[in-house]
Amino acid sequence: MTRYYLDERGTDLDALQDRLQRTDLIPSHEPLLDGLSDKLASLKKAGVTTLANLRCALKAEKSLTSLSERSGVDAGYLRLLKRTINGFIPKPRSLREMDWLGADVTACLSKAGIKNTRHVFEAACGEPAKLARNTGISPEDARDLLSISDLCRIQWVSPNFARALVAAGNADPATVAAADPETLFEAIKKANHNARFYKGTVGLRDIKRLVVAARYVP
């Protein structure tokens, strides 16, 4: 079964460094790249070897401060690193955000104990038909809901933006990961213009970030 999240225990600090360097970080996060290799080497010497280790050590301020003292890496840098890597593991989105779902669909899902996108993804196990059988919703609703939930595993993707991705011909993260950013940008813009899935605009630079982020989804 495909994991909903990336494998934190199987992601070492070298892989984290590679992702940080490949990601077009927002300006406030760019300081992470200053001396990145040396800082991650210091964290390794302090006993932090995987993303799981790192997130655990950064979870509470007390343990973050302790890691800073043991490794010599500035606490402010670690706080910034914490915000960035937490973004790599987006929280499941509540079905309450999907206000387009019919009351009957919502009732069926609630009865089955499904409250968010992770629940949908894991209940389906990659098979919309299984989701339909387990919840009583239609195969069409199951297919659409699974696509939305799958796409919400990509950093920054909301249910409404996921609808625009689907309308633009991208039903799963693998398709987004393989997309040409400029082509995807135009397709999303056209899809949203026609259906108004979300307000505002999403620029080409953000679409390029999206394509890169999709490559790290299990």
C-alpha cells in the first residue's frame, strides 16, 4: 500500500539536503541554504540521521534548544528548518473544506469514519471501487474524491486547487510531477477561469514549485 506521507525514517539528511537545494525556497526560507552542508553534518554528529529523528528533535522548544547546544547549530536556524520540513509533510485536509460534496455523500463518509483526505486515501487503497463499496457513495464520487485526496498530499495543494488540477487533466501527483510547468500553468489558469475553483491567481513560479514538490510524494 502506498504511504500517505513520505517515509521519514527512510529519508536521511543527505536526501533532505538534496531536496532543500532543489526546491525554490520562498525568500524567508532561503537562509537555510547558507552553510547547509556543514550544518547538516553537525546535526549528524549530534546523532540526528533521518528526517524522523530531526522532526522529533525539533518538535518541542526544549529539545530544539538541546539539539542546538549539542550540535552548535543556531537555534534560530533550527526553528526555520522546522517550519520548512514540516511543510514537506502537509496535514490531511478536512472534508469540511469540500463544500461541493452533497449531503448524502458527506453522510456516507461520516458513517464510515472518514473525516479527511488521509482517511479517504487509506480507505481506498488506490482503488475508487473499494472506496465506493466501503462507504456507499457512487463510483464517480469515489473516483473524484480519491483524486482530490491524492493530490492534497502535494505541498500547498488545497481541495479547491486539487479540483483545478483534475479539471486541467492531472488526477494524481505522478502526473503533476511529470508535467511541463508552463503547460500546466496555462491549463490550470484555463480550468479555473471556466469553473472558478479558487480565488486569486497562482503564478508560474509557484507552479514550478508545485511540480518539484509533487516529485517527492510517495
